[in-house]
Amino acid sequence: MDESRIEEVKSEADGVSPRRDTKRQVLKYVGIWVAVVALFLVFNNVIKSVASNQAATSNNSAGSFSAGQPAAFEPGAGTGAGAGACGGECCDAPAATPSGSQTGAQVASSELVAIEKAAIDYYAEKTGDREVTAEAKSLGCHHEITIKKDGKAVTELSLRNGEFTPLRPW
């Protein structure tokens, strides 16, 4: 290489200091890192949103239960067309009216309140969450209890022969 060309290359190299180049590289890597973290946060929120929407819509799918629906719901269950959820036709039978000083409605109402309290205790024992409400419904041979949190159904339980059975996982 001739001497003038070497001087030209040296002057160009001296125009960009190594410090400035290092700062640019650091800023570039910090910018890339910030972009990656931002994308992670965006995707994380999207995934959470999709998961919660799927959970909300799965409560209304064919494989889940609605409030008051028998545990082993089959079309015609309890109507004499099949065994139904209770192993018989008891789910459509009216609840027995006990005799005594109270009317049947008062006894049934106080029984449902006691069942709701027991269901909340059972749910709290299994999950540790006591900040829920319960709505019980008598189906004759068993009771179905909807556990709600903030007005939304969290799960459903069945009470038969003194034992709670979850109808939906929580």
C-alpha cells in the first residue's frame, strides 16, 4: 500500500473514537433488551387474557354444568326416560314436607341455609378461600350448590347422603 493511502485510512479511523463506538453498542443492546422485555409483557398479558376468556367460555360448554343442572345430566334425565343423575327418577320428585309447627317452606329454607354454610366450609377447607357465597337447590334426592365469588360461579357441588362431591373442578 502506498504511504498516502495509509494516512487516509488512519485519518478515517481516528474520526470514530472507540469510546463512541462502545457507547453505541451498549445503547443498542439496552434497546434490544427493553424491546424483548416489552414484548414479553405484551405476550404475557395476551396469554392471560386468552386463558381467562377460555375459562369463562368453558363454563358454558357442553362438558360443564349450569346451576341446578343434575350432575350427570342427560336429556330426559329424571323424566322417566332414563336413570338420571340420581340413579332413579327422584330428581323431579318434590321434596318431602315435614310435619310440625313450621311450614315445609320454612324448614326447606332453613335446611338450604345450613347446606350453603356447610358447602362454604367444605370449599374453604379444600381451597383456603372463604370469601365466597353459595346457592343451594334441592333436587329431591340430593342438593346442588353453586359456589360463587364476586357474583360469578366458581364451581358446583353435589350433596348426597351427607357427602359433598365437586361437579366441576376449581
